[in-house]
Amino acid sequence: MTRTPTPGSLAQIARVVACAVVCGTSLMAGTALAQAYPTKPIQLVIPFPPGGATDVIGRLVGKKLSEKLGQSVVIDNRPGAGTIVGAGFAAKAAPDGYTLFLSSGTTFTVNPAIHAKLPYDPVKSFEPIGLTGRTGLILLANKDVPVHDLKQLVAAAKAAPGKYTYGTFGAGTTAQFAGEMLFNLAGIKLLHVPYKGSAPAMTDLIGGQIPYTIDTVAAAVPQVRAGKVKAIAVTTAKRSQLLPNVPTVAEAGFPGIDADTWLALVAPRGLPADVKKKLEAALAASMADADMRKQLLDAGFEPSYADGAAVSALISRELPLMRATAQRANITAE
């Protein structure tokens, strides 16, 4: 026996069919959108001025990403407040893959340790895409200082407490954190002298106005190779490819420190999974490029690709360490 549909059941069937059509259309549109990405230029925010190390690396990464993705990558320099200006802007951008952010550990682990309030959250605001490079930090000495290794420096500092100073490229920077970790580990105290950048700190070190500094390996290489300053030790777990003859702090007799400066590519949190996957693949392919790796080394950075999950793990590992160091050494934002 055939039952004739009632007007009510016909309306219900119509609604179900309409819903299926809409849902199917939306799914197809979403899939097509993800497959099409990117369809327009991508903005790469760099929280430093043009010409610096991070800007140089950012332009190298941007060029390679452009080649892999088939769209131009436009560099947007937004310096200020120790990367906070650029990070705050990027964190508030639409999570659609058209705004990316390249910055150092300063954004993700140092600023949260020394600032009570930030316009972004180092974990919740960003979606890590991958690590692009690392450069070690290095303890340097004026060439006329009668100290040639870390043990001699420690002995001199213990024999004359409060006498010695060390400079860095700024207060609340990775260099100051590395210095405080190192000297705490060695049981000595050196007075920190912050400079506004590596260049003035290096000038005073070469001129003898300050006996020691902690700087990036990238900034130190030309001066060390020219014999203008002495390299005492690097603060990383392994020796630097750029200065292979310089011992690590651990090799010098003080194990327990591994501090460097790293650069990571991230996007605003909420990035569609397919878009993130495409960006991660493009970055991985870029970092595997031999020419790209050579250019990174020439710029003073060791190619050190790792995926987004590894970046998240790195941030989670460093954050509590930086906060503990800031509290112990009374490091605050100036």
C-alpha cells in the first residue's frame, strides 16, 4: 500500500534536502579554498627594522616561500618595544594564512618573563609553522684582558668581587639572560651594562671600555676572525659551525647551560589545518634548499629546521626557565 506524503512531511523533506545541498556546497567551497591557497600576496611581519639579522633571514625565507607557494611574500617591518609592536599586530590579524610572523625567542619566551602585560599571549596567540635558524651566544673578552678561558675568568671574578662588568646588546635580551645563567652557574657576579645594540657594545669591547660582552655568534664572527676580540666560550650545548675552535661552556668545565637565539615562523592562532599543512610543507622544502642553507650560514645563522610541534615544545621548555632566571637575577623591562 502506497502512503501519500502529507504537506508537513513534504516540507520536512524539503528542509533536509536544502540543508544537504547547503552543507555540501559549503564543504566543497571550503575544500576548494584550502586547495587554492594562496590566491593573493602573503604579508610577512618582521618586528625589527630593515637591515638587521632577523630582517635578512626574513627576506631569505620570504623569497623561498614565494617560490614554493606561487605567490609573492611582502615583507612588513614593524619594529619597536623589543618585538612587542610587531607581535601585537600579527596576533590580531585574521588567521587565514595571509599574515605570517617571523621573530626570535625574545617574542615567545623573553618578553613574557619580564613584562606583566603584553598585547599577545606567547602560546595562545600564535600557530607555529616551523623553526628557521639558530645562532649561538658567545662570551667575548677584550684582546688585552689577561683571561683566555672561562676558568680564568671565574677565578679572576672570585678574587675581586664586584670589579668586573659585562655588556650585552640590551636589557632584558637573550644575551643578558644567557649571561645571568652562566654567571649564576659559575658562582660569580658581574655587573651588567646594557647597550642599544650589538654595534656599540662591540665598539666599547674592542676599545677596552668594557672587558667582556655576551653577543650573538653572528655578530662576533668577523671580529673574532680578525683578532680584534677574544672568544672565551659559546653558551650552546654544541660548538658553533661558524667558530668550531671555540669551546662550549660545558667543555670549559661548567655544564648545565644551553642558550641561543632562534627564529621561528608563526601565524595567528586559528589557522585552517589544510593551510597550515601547506605552509609547513613550503617551509620544510625551503629550509632543505642547499642555496638557502648556504645563505643562512653566510648571514651567521645555522640552518635548524624543525616543524611547528617542535617550536611549541621549545617555547614550553624555555618559558619557565626564562621566568625563573628573570626572578633570580631581577631582570625587568626598562
